[in-house]
Amino acid sequence: MPYRLAPASFRGQVIAIVALSLAVVALAVVMVRETVQSTQQSLLDEAREQCRAAARELALQLRERQAYAEDPLTHLPLEAQDLSLRGLSSAVLRSYEGISGGYFDSDSGRLLGYSFPTAATGHAPPSASTLRALAAQPDSVSVAGLTVFAAESSEPLSIISWTSKTVVAVNPLGGRLFWSASLALAALLGLVGVVSIWLNLRRGIDDVRDGLQKLETDFSHRLPAAAGEFSEITQAINQMAARRAALDEEYRRQDRLAALGKVVAGVAHEIRNPLNSMRLTLELLARRLDARQVQAAIAEVDRLDAILSRLLAFGRSTPHHPLSQDIAPLLDRAVKMIHEQRRQRDIRLDLQIEPNLKAVVEAAGIEQVLINLLLNATEAAPPGGEVKVSAHRADDAVVIQVADNGSGIPAHARPHMFDAFYTTKPHGTGLGLAVSREILLRQGGNLEFETSDAGTTFSVRLPAKGAPA
Amino acid sequence: MKTAFSLLLILSGFGSAFFAVHAYDDKDKKAERRLQERTDSVAKKLARCQAWNTSDLNRFLNSKASALLERAKTSRADHFMADRLLRAAGELLEASEEVFKVSTKPDDSAPKEKAETARELEKDYFRVQQGDYFAGLSGEADAAAWVKHSRSLYQQARAAYDAGRFRKARRLGHAADAVIDALEYLAQARVRVPEPPRLP
């Protein structure tokens, strides 16, 4: 048994696809989450460094100011201290995007020199408890949620320098609820999609199975039109059924013909012997009695014999030996054979034969076919009408066409034109076309016709080379 | 005995009150005296600088200092304000003096002064950066011109530093710094900044 990567059953494949899809979605969610957390952490780390640097610079500038100013800050009232320190912090923090900060006098518990020069909108300083906590742990950096705080002592002063930055939440699409809802929706859509595909395929498979079951007993049944890939399958099955129905019909026809041929051959053989005796007797009588009346009886016996010959030819399935034959002499002989009938109806003959045309056939059978077709055309054409005969090469075949300018074959008769014993002529036997087609089929050829109100054209197709099929 | 003790207590109470009032009077007088000394000092310096009205900038600085001195004299009731105004005037005269010295004193800088000059210019630069903030609070109608002069002085200082004239650079940088100091004093004097909030 060959190794299979996927489950063999369709249901198993669907389950596998669903499971894989869910796994991929889950993996994607985990990866996005990891990326978001990593990015958030990077932003926090960067903010820690910036806050630490800003707090140090605030402390440095305060010490410088205290050391070099003629009027030390600590000697000023708190209002003036706040004003001057605000000037200091705004100048320092201008270089630090998104960072607010200032000073905190741990002795008086006052916030001094608070500024946020890069803020676009309103802002507020941290709460007193936060600042007290910062003052309790100078020279440190702390993080509360997405906000980073840094504190730096300004010894020997009791003023603490502090800075703060709130980083942007890397959560552009709304957080856990969004991801949960997205995951659920994606899973639901995936599930609906897969189930929908599964149901469609199941329905298609059911239709094909039901159709094939009906076709087992009824070749005329056709599968209903399907959508998508199943339309190709149903079309192929319908075409196969049509071909099989045609083949089946052909086999039945062959069977009927074979059975009929056996019966006809037997009957003809049984009739022919007494008919020969009758003819001999009639010839004997003709010498003794009135020859004219007897000759008429002999003619009728000859006609019966001719009919029997055709019947025998129809039922015979003897092997034949095709040879490469020139088509032109065959046609010439056939045309000469019907000369009298043509003369009586004043039918013109237009004969066009491509030079050096050869077909691999048995000459006698083909000659009989051509005579049949020429006689039919002569009788179908109106008096004074015309029969056109042409022969030419077409691919690996030689095509001989016999066309009359009669009124065409009636529609109801067309399906039965090659049926044995079917005839539209008052005195026809219904064997000419059936026998002709049978002869051609046995030699690898074919016989077809086209008809309209302007006349009928029979086309004989003969193998141009090689042995017949 | 009891009466004598009571008299002693009364006398001591009067004595304490006397000394307290006397101490307050002393403190007030001290402040008044310091203010007067500063006023005199600024006035002397102004008189000295006005003799050096050698450039437009000198004249500008001297005139502003003169105006501030007059304002200080009329604001003596508010010691802090008067003190701030006098200090502002003093800073402007300091700047004026530095500007004058730059144009008159020879610059015999030594290369070893380079590092010290760089450090001072760094501080001056940071100070000039605060100019706009204090200008906005100073209440001076032409405070923007003060800041402009300060920046110009710093740029000249920087150019002098690049040229190796370190003493000149320090003087100009100091002048730029002093103008901003004056603005800060004016802001402290004028703006009644509300007390920082008492933390809850």
C-alpha cells in the first residue's frame, strides 16, 4: 500500500485542513503577540534610558545653577524658585521628545519647575504619592504600566530631579478583545468555508454516484449539469454514456444484420436450387412452346436470382483481400453499367476524377457499391436532370461523391436509409444501400449522405493506403 | 515679695516685646540698608557705563538699566521686587561693561584658556536657550529684542572662540548670559507666580 501523507478519506482531509488552519491562526496570533510585547519592551527600554539621561541633566543643570549663580535658588521664595527651575527644565527637556519632568523639594514636599515642552496638548504632573516614592529612591528608574519614571538626587541640595515618559501602547487594533474576536471570526469563517466545500463536494459525488447507478440500466440517462470542477466530470461521463449508447446501438444493428444474413443466406440457398430447376425447365419449354411468353417467365426468374445474389452478398461475411486499385477504371466500368438507364431518363453525367487516385479495396465490391449509388442517383434525378460524380483525395482517404439534383430524401426516411429492406421505391428491395454500406465498412471505408431540397450527395470514403481496419 | 515677682514678670514681658519689635526693626532696616547699598552700587555702575556709550548695544543696555533703576527706586516698599529690579539692572550693566571691554581691552589669550572657555560657553549657551521662556514672563515690551541681543552676543562669542580669542569669547558669552539673567530677575520681580500647589 503506498504511503499517504494526508488521510485518504475526504472527511479526514477536511478535518486535517481545519486543524492545520486553526494551528496556523493560533501560531500567527502568538507571533503577533510576541512581536507586540517585544516592541513594547523595546520602547520601554528606550524610554528608561531617555528618562535617566534627562533626569541626570536636570540635576546637573541645577547644581551648576546653584554653584555659579550670584543669587542661589535656595535663597529665593518658592514661587521664584518654581519660575527659575521651570526655565531650567524647559530648556533641558526641549531636547527630550515626550519627556516631562521637573524638581521635587523633598523637605517641603513641593513640586517645582514642572515642564513638558514637547507636549502637544495639555498635561498634568504625576501625583504627590508618585513623586514621594521617587524621592524615596533617588538615582533609580521605575516603570508603572507604560510610564517610566527616573529620579536623580542633586546633593547637597534636598531637591530631587525627576523625569517621566509614557510610551505609546503597541496595541494598534484594540487589544485582547480584538484578537479574540478576530481569531473566533477567522476560525468560524474557515469552518464555514470548509464545511461548505465539503457539502458541495459531497453533493457532487452523490450526483455522480446516482447518475452512474442509473446509467447501469439506462444509457439514455444523463447526469444533471453541475458547477465547477464537477461539470467536467459530469460532461465526461455524459459523453462516455453517449458513445457507449451509440456503440451499443451499432452492436445491436450488427447482431440484427448478422442474424438476418444467416436467415437470408439459408432461405436464398433453399430457394435458389428450385429456382435453377425452374429456369432449366422454362428454357426447355421455350424451345418447344411459345418462346415469347416463356422468355418473360425466364426474365422473372433471373430477377429473382439477382435478388437472391444481393441477399447472399448481404449475409456473407467471408474474408476479403484488398489490393491497391485505380479508382478511375472502377468508376468507368460502373458508369458504363448504368448507361442504358441514364439514356432512358436523359440524365446528364458530370464526371470529375483526380488523376492517379488509388485506394486499397476489393474491386468487385466497390464496383457494386458504385453501381448501386449511380442507379439510385439516376432514378432520383428528374428526367433530363444531372448526376455529378467526383473523386478526390482527402488526407489518407479517397472520397467518391455521387450527387443528384432531385428533390432530396424525405425527413422521415433519412434515419432508415441504411436499414435493410427499407425502401422508398415502389419496386425496390431495400437492400442496395444496406449492402453497399456493409461492403464499405468491411473494407475500412464508410458511406454517408447529405440531402436537401436541391438534391442528395452520397460520399464513399475508401482507405487510400494500408490494410483496412 | 509676691508684688516684686509680679513686677519682674511684667517688666520681662515688656522687655521681650521691646526686643522683638526692636529685632524686627533691625531686620527691616538691614534689608532697607542692603537695598540702598545695592541702589547706590548700581547707580555708580550706571554712571560709569554711561560714560562708555560707545555702541548702540551699550546705549541700549545702559538705557534699560537706567529705567530699571528708576523703577526700583519707586518700588522700595516691596523689597523683593526692588531687589530683583536692581539685580536685573546690575546684570545689564555687567553685560554693557563686558561689551565695552571687548572693544577696548586687548585680547592676549593663552591657548591653555581654551578648555575653560569651552566650558563657560557651554553654560552660556544653555542660558541663552532659556531666553524665550523668561522673556515671555518678564513683561518687557521689547523682551524679544533682549533675547535677540543675547543670541547675537553668544554667536560673536562662538566666533571669537573659533578664532582663538578666548578672553573675548568669555566676555561676550558672559554678556549674553547676563542679559538672560536680567530677564529672569525681571520675571521674578513681575510675575506673581502662584505658590506651587501643596501636594495633597
